[in-house]
Amino acid sequence: MTNPAVCACDDRCVFYDVGGKSVRVVKGGKSTNLDRDEPVTSVSINSSGFIAVSGEEEGYKGSVKVFDAAMKPVYEWFSGSSYTLDAAVSPDNKSLAVLCAGASGSEIHLFHLDSEKETATVKIEKDLALRLHYMKSSGFCVLSQKALRFYAPSGKALATYDFNSSTLENYEFGADITAVALGKYVSGGSTDLVSFGPEGKALGTVAVSDSPTALFSQGKKLLVLDSANVSVFDSAMRPLKSAAVTTGYESAALLPDGDVLLLSTHYAEKSELRKS
């Protein structure tokens, strides 16, 4: 794979090649091939193991194919008017949301998996969105470089958090917590971490001195890795645990037992954090 990426749920991981054609699902030590004939744009997996694969499609602007937990194809949509960027299946496995690049901004197309008829279209004018994510409430959020927007399952707008003059540095889409890291270069290089509930309510904000290398959520806790420290916050962004780290780690994961797995290019190290 030239540009590898990964997404996961509790019992399986999906490895895919952005711009390539490879999609591999690993479960219980066994790998299943879901390769495409055309380049892959993005892949997502919900908590039940339903997978949405977005990509290019000959004769169309793109397509999305949905696989169930048994990795059998159950739905496919072809876009004739806008380029597909991302897609996701709702937590109840009944709905599909597809993010596309439209002529004057972004579009989200909504479907029920038992019907070919589109249920709603949401348009975001003059803003190109990057990612789409379903939350436990079956509502979804859409992220761009300018804002984080929240919608009900029907597509009704619930809330918008504008980044204003801040720069999106990182983000995390979790089952219980959504968070963004917003850089404020004008005010001296500090970064604000902002967390959100499922309907778009901002739960908490904390300023950190270093731009996060990685964000990772486990339940209602958020792990933040930067060049010198790894820290854990609750959903209101109150500090819980932290530890100093050496340079070279590129990512980290918060384990169910509360320990942290630090990841570099060549190895992983388990670390126990102290209470803040």
C-alpha cells in the first residue's frame, strides 16, 4: 500500500490504500479481501462491523458500497453529479450518509439501506467538508477546515461550531466523544482542545501549549499525545492522567484498562499514566 490508512471497531480492523484499490478486513487473525476495481477515497466501519467503502467509479463521479458484519455487500450507490469523499453507516445499521463535493460546496446524501430512494440532501454552501461521522444518537457530524456541524438523523441542522480564525490541527471521532484541536497561531502558538456531545453541545475546552500529534478516545475519555507528553482528559476536558514521553512516537491508543499504548514507526510501548 502506498498511502495506508486504518479504521476499526471492537473485533476487526480495516486497512486500505487511499488512492489505491486495496481494502483488507482483519478479524480473529484472518484477512478478507474487499478490493475495488477503482481507487479508494475513504473507508469507515461502525460499531456493528458494517463497512462503507467510498471511491472513484468509471462513468460516474464516484460510488459507495456497503458491507454487513459478515462482509457481504448489502447496498451500493452511484453518484452522477458530485464526487464522493466519505460515507458512514448509522449505529443501528439502517441508514447511510454520503459526503460529496458539490459545485458550490459540500453535499450530504442520506439513504435507508432497505430502499434505493434518497431520503434527504443536506447542502453546505461555500465550504468543502473533509469527514463525516455518525454518533450513538444516530445523528451525524460533518467536519471541514472552517467548522464542525451537527445534524439529526433526518438531516436537520442541530448546531455549528465555527473555528473562526483558528486552524484545524487534529480531530477525533469517537462513539461517545467528538473533539477538535484548534491552533491559535496569532495568540502565540497555543492550541485549544474542544469536546462535543452527540447533539453538538460543547462539553469543555482546554488550552495546551503544544500541537497534538494524535487524539484517541476510549469511552468518554480523550487521550492527547504531543511531542513531550501523553495526557488523558474526561469529556469536559478536565485532566485525569499524564506522563512525559520521549520524542519519536507518532500515535497512541488508550487501552480499556487505562494504560496507554505508544506507537512509533517500528515498535509499540505500553505505558502506565499517573493521576493529574
